[in-house]
Amino acid sequence: MIEMSRADFEVLVSQALDEVPAELAALIDNVAVFVEDESPVGERDLLGIYEGIPLTERGHYYGGVLPDRITIYRNPTLAICETVEDVVDEVNITVVHEIAHHFGIDDARLHELGYG
């Protein structure tokens, strides 16, 4: 397991978000991104999670709701990485994976695309 401060990890998440193509970033709607140190109890291998209503499921009734939430988990990510470069790669993959869920892309398709 590699050591990395929460502040440094948050910078990597921010950089990963900055790398989302502008055309896609403009379509992200009502989403907040968070970093937590630990994943939920019983989910220790979980690197990130999207919680909300994907764009593909929002209808005319959608409005007045709290933002969707993307959470990236620091310690589980660091636990599977051996180098800082591994952390950068894993954060980028996890951020893209969770944003894809916001766009309605499921895990099966993400695995096919290499973002599993």
C-alpha cells in the first residue's frame, strides 16, 4: 500500500475531473464529488460509487432534488496501488467509471470499455 495524504489524493481527483472532455463535462448536471477515506462497511474493495438518478432516467418530473453524489474512496484505492503512477491511473479510471454511471452506462458496458 502506498501512502498519500488526503489533500494530495483530492488533488488527483480534481485533476481527473479536469481531464473530462469539455463536451461531456458540460452535460454533467446536478452532481457533487466527494473524497472519503474509507468505503462503507462490508465494501472494502469499493473504490468509488455513484448515488443518484442517471441522466437517462430523469424525466420531466426531475427537479428540486439534492445533487447526485460521486464518492471516491482514498484508502481502498491506495491499498491496491504500488506507485503514485498507479494511484493516478486508478483515480482516473474510477472517476470516469462513476461519471459514466451518471450518464446511464452500466458496469457491464464499463468493463467492456476497460473501466471496470
